[in-house]
Amino acid sequence: MARAWKERLRRALASTDELEADDEILEAALHGTDPISQCRPREKHTLSGVLRSVRYAPRDARPELVAELYDGSGSIDLVWLGRRDIAGIEPGRRLLVTGRLSQGPSHLVIYNPEYRLLVPAAAS
């Protein structure tokens, strides 16, 4: 009983970002995927989360699509080389991805990941 009370108090005092992170961690656990915060370069992992941003390459640059996947524990860049656009890859979309992690300039990256678009919770 004391534990439930402490959890309610923690959630009442938590920021919106903390609550969203908790929800994303729970969602990733439901899919049985690895937390991004526990992943290391050169390992193959299956991850899930929500796309927070998508960056498109300008027409005069080499084609690549970069999306930031966030799972509540951390984020990772997904990079599709040779692509300027992929249907369904848009901010707010949930994905399940598999690939080998690389160390990018600022954080982890998966190049050309296998992916599956997940159905939004409201639609299931």
C-alpha cells in the first residue's frame, strides 16, 4: 500500500517529460525490445519507440533520411542511405527496428535498419 501511494505521489509531482518517458519505457517493454540506454556499438538489437524528428536531405545533397527514435531511456538515429523519403516515416510514428548499432558523432546510429511500422495505441 505504501508503495502504491509513493508511486501516485511521484507521478503527481513528475514533469510531463518524465511521464512521457515512463510511458515510452512501458511501451518498449510491451514489445519486448531492448532499452536504448543499455545498447552498445557493434551489437545487433531490436528497439521500439516513437520518432521524435525526421530530417530530409536537400535535393542537392546525397540522399539520406535521418529519424530520431526515442524509447524513454534514450534516443538513437536511424539513417536510411540512398533514400529521401519513406512512406510512414514521420514524427510521432511508432516503429520497431532491428539493426547493428554504430557510434555516430553525438550518439548511437543504426544504418539502413529493418523496420516495422507499429499501429498507434488508439487504433488498436
